[in-house]
Amino acid sequence: MNSALKDPKKRTGLKLISLIIAVLLWLYVVSQGATTTPQELIKTPLKYHNLGEGLTLSGPDTVSLRIWGSLKRNGDTIAYVDLSGLGEGVYELRVHVEPVRGAMFTTVEPDKVEVVLKTVQEKELSIKYEIIQPPSPAYEVLDVVITPERCLLQGEEEAIKKVKTVKCQISLQNREGITFFYSPLLALDAGGRNINEGIRLIPEKVKVNVVLSQKKAEQKVGVKLVSSGNTEGYQLRSLQMEPDFVTILGAESEVAGIQEINTEVLELEGRKESFNQELELMVPEGIKAFPSRIKVYVDISKIDEKGGKQE
């Protein structure tokens, strides 16, 4: 038998040393900060490394760690599965845990997980758009162009089969004129529900080009002849316009306030005989008139010395 065990003094010394070591170990654990016990579980994300090209995976998102020691931050814990060299199939793979700072040792639950690897499937679809917020009531949409017009779906076969429509949603609130912006794509099933698991959209966003124009209105208005000067020694017998009403076209808000349109100035100074002339209509900017010019017929006769008229 070991002589140290026979000697009571030596046995007492060994017990004392064991006690000191235990106390020092306890002080070390406490000094590291918030301690964990073997009964405490910490949930951490499970990462997957080295996924082969052209494959998708399904497996657990998290695992639980038991940590002896202390943790400064939960972000220090990293659990992962190595997928190196694996092709399509179902696998039971070991979960690895990177060293945790401040921990004496760590265990993971479960220590193995089932991972399903599948070959990526592809499908091409045209992109549709939906206007979810219209422009101001004063504007109308003239054109919408999506670039690109088609997208590629990649992912699990079951998920891709569910996709019936790829759509981008457009908000035109507070937009006017010619504008462009980027909009994310949504993969929708037959019921209009969003499918965001098991698939990837390429591209994820599209460029949306929109042409907006103020709403047009047309209105029939009168024509007002504007003239200048006088015919000294001659009398203006009549003025006729053709036509005397025209149609104007423009933004609703502007057209509504117009009752008549003026002509350019008709000069009468020095005129001695009847004549006809085309005059342009003076329409406000942004307004068009149909026709844009009118014809004026002017009848002038000479006044005789007795104050009468000469034919």
C-alpha cells in the first residue's frame, strides 16, 4: 500500500492541497464574470460551411451549448457543420464547436444533425408589376418599363413548383414626370402568398422606369379678337372671325379656368381697304388650341366729305 496513504499527516496534506485547488478553481470561474453551470443551455445559430456549388440544404438552424466556465458574449459561440465533398443526399453529420473564450470546456446538443442536400433547380419567369400606391389624382401613368423583364428562380424543386408569379410592387406616390427607381421582387404562389424559403431570385431587384403626365382635359372656348390702331378717313364696317370658338387641350387644373382665348394683335392703323388675315391664338404655356390660328375678314370703306359712306 502507498506509504502516503498510511501516514495520517500526509493524508491531511493531500486533502488540504485538493481543497486549495478547488477554491482556486472556484475563484477563477467567478472572476471571469457571469458563470454558467452544467445545467445551463445556451442556444446558438448553427452554420453550414463548404456547401457544394449547385446544391441547396435543409437542416436545423440552431443547437444548444453547455459551457463550463464563463462567457463574455454569446456571439463568441460558433457551432458549425462541415459539408466538404458532399453531394445530393441525406446525411447525419457531426456538429463542431469553435473554442469559446473563457470556457474550460463545451458540449453541444445535439452533437449530430440530419442535413438534406438537394440539387438546385432553375426556372425562368416573366416579371409583372402591381401599382400599390397610385400617383396624385392630377397625374396619369403613360408607361411603365421593367428592366430586366424576366428573372431566374433557383432552389428546391418543391418550392419552385409553387411559384406561379414573380412580381414587383410599385409606389407612385409623390412622383411625377419621368422617373426611375428600384423595386424588390416577390415570388408568389397561386393564392398570392409570398414564397421566401427554399428559393432564390436572380436578380433580387429590378429597375422600374415610369412616365407620368398631368391628366389632360379638353374644353370649347370663345375667341376674343384683339386689335390696335384706327382707320383715319375710313370706316370699319365689319369684322368676322372663322371660327369664333376653338377647342383647347391641357392639364385639367389649367383648362378649367379658361373661358376665352385672345388672338395676336390685329393692326388696323393705316388700313384703307377690306382685307383678310390669319391670326395666331395666344394660348398659355402647356395648353394647345385646335385650330391654333383663325381667319379674320375685315370690311373697310371710305368716308365721303359729306360724312356719308362710299361703296
